[in-house]
Amino acid sequence: MHLLAAAQAHKEELSGLYHTLHRCPGTGFDLSETLGVVHEELLRLGYAPKPCGKAGLAAEIRGAKPGKVFLLRADMDGLPIPEETGLDFAAENDHMHACGHDLHTTMLLGAAKLLKAHADELCGTVKLMFQPAEEILAGAKDMIEHGVLEEPAPDAALMIHVMAGMPFPAGTAIVSGPGVSAPAADYFEIRIQGKGCHGSSPHTGVDPITAGAHLVTALQVLHARELAITDRAALTIGTFQAGSAANVIPDTAVLGGTLRAFDEDVRLYLKKRLTEITEVTASAFRAKATVTFDAGCPTLLNDTALSAEVTAYLKTLLGTEKAFSVPELEARFGAAGTKTSGSEDFAYVSHRVPSIMLALAAGHPEHGYTHPLHHPQVQFDESVLPVGAAVYAGTAMDWLSNHTN
């Protein structure tokens, strides 16, 4: 039976699994319910899942024929967003799978089933990586530090990300072109130390809110006046916390943000200038400020050969009108841009193993899928679940078959 048809035969089972995962989202490394579902399903399918790091799971299947190792990765974490979809399987724990990671997990479990059924055709080993904490860009690094890329070491790797609101039929696969497809990212915190006082006597204190407000404006100049027109970068202040009473100037203000860049030199320059501007701006208002960089990830690199190979595999699996490379889309439809502005911690894998990232269209705007990722009302077309399962399994099987030597 054709792999896609075999996956379609399990679509009801996949939908049920997806609903179960969607109801119990966790965030970061706190994924106890999700891990329980994934672990139980892998055991049911005949795998021996192994804990990997703080909250990851790894499993593998060795084919009947010897060969190389192909890694398939799915992220499992949700976001701290109360769900507003109105779905009858919506989460009720003030978290939400608003980025589609529950679909990724379901697809990889579906692929695990397909791979078991076709183990006698498999040349080599497929390694399954169920990863936590992608949203905080920490899970892949943690799993790598705990050996997910060892014993056996993968020779190639693939990740899928579903996309809602794409103007393509659901189940259309878009393969990244060679090179960087997602920017490096750095989370940072700025702590401004002032001197608290009564709101009626501001001259007796040092106002960290005023310093912070001027800092937010000053940092926007970095992109406008210190980067070349060809540089792509984004600096965002996402939180600004200070004070608890309207008539009190607080002691401190804390700002949180992210920095993203496609070039490592630009990334380092922006981190340096962010620190310098923060310190001198705070000083101008008699305050002191410190910058702390926290979690982050490098750029995501797509292997040239793997990009071409996976594009060819998927045209055979899905049809020529349902599989494209990004360069093909640009040439054929004039689609602009070969990169996503969202960072992805699969980047850590891509710097160790030849890797490829692909997008899977999961909801056309004309069919009501109008909300973007991370929106409390975003929904996804469940018909893509068997497609994703077949893409995961089929890509691994084809690549291993074509690299037996």
C-alpha cells in the first residue's frame, strides 16, 4: 500500500490522538500529561522510549537492512495563552497549543506506526526525537546535551512545522532552500535600578520608569540607523514591569525582550549596542541598568543536498502540485522571502547534523483558517495529520534507501 494511503487509513485514530494532546498542553519543560500520552502510545506501538534530558523522549527503529541513521523531530510544548477557539476539545488549563506542536507530535507518532509496518523495507535506523521547550528555545539544546545525537549519531535530520492561514491547499509541503531559513534569537532582561519615593516628590528619588520609557524609544534607533538596508533583524521589548501604586515611584523597572538576526556578526553587534545604549540611557536619568541575556539559539541551517533530495521525495509522495521548494515558489508564484522571522531551536541540531526544515500548510484562509500562529483563536485543518505522518516516515525511508552506502 502506498505510504500516504496507509496513513490516510489511520486518520480517525490520528484525530483522536490529536484531540487528546490538544486538551492537555504544557509549557516549557512542564509536560507531564503530554509525556504520558506520548510514552504510552510509543509503548503500544512496540517502541522502547527513553527519557532524554529534562522532559524529552527518544525512540528508534532499526530496519531489516543495515544503513545510516535519520532523525525525525517533533516539538511538544504549548504556550501560556488561554484558549479561545470554542473547540469541543479545547484546553481548559490556561495554556494552549497555539503553535501546532500537538499536530507535530501526533504526526510523528503516526510516522512511528508507519515505520513499524514497513520495517522490513527500512534500510538503517530512524530516530524519533520528541522535544520539549521549543517555545523558550531551550529543549533541543537540553536533549543534545543529554545525548540525543549520539548512539547512534544521525546522518541527517528533518523537522516539520504546520502553518495556519497559508494560501495553499491543506497538506502542501514547502521545503526550505539551502542556507539559513530562521534567525538566531536571544532573550534578554533589562533591570533598571532607581530610587523609590513618594509620587508627589519625584525630585527625592530616581524614576526607573522614565529611564525605561526613554530606553524603549532609544533601542528602536538601532534598526533604523545602525544596520544596513540588507540586514534583517528585529528587536522587540515585550514586557515592561514596574510599580504597584499610582502615587509611588518604584525602586526598579524590568523590561524583557527578544533579539533576532540572520547574520551572526549582526547578532553580536546588536547585543553589544543594546548593552551600551541601555547603560548610558539609564545613566542619563541617574539610574543604573544591567542587561542579562538568557535563552537563545543560532540560525537554522538547511543542507543543500538534503533540500533538493527532500523536495524530490515529496513531489513523488504528494504530487507535483502539493510539494515545492521555497526557491520554486519564488520563481513560480513570486512569493517573497526565503526565510521565516520566527526562530526555531531545531537550529542546534542543524549545526551538528545535515538538516532540513519544511512547512506544511494546515488551513487555507478561504476555508476559515484566518488566525496566525500564537493567536488564542488559531485553528488547524486536521486533514493534514496523515499527510504529515507520511511525510515524516516517507522522507526518512527514501533518504535511507538512497544512502545505503
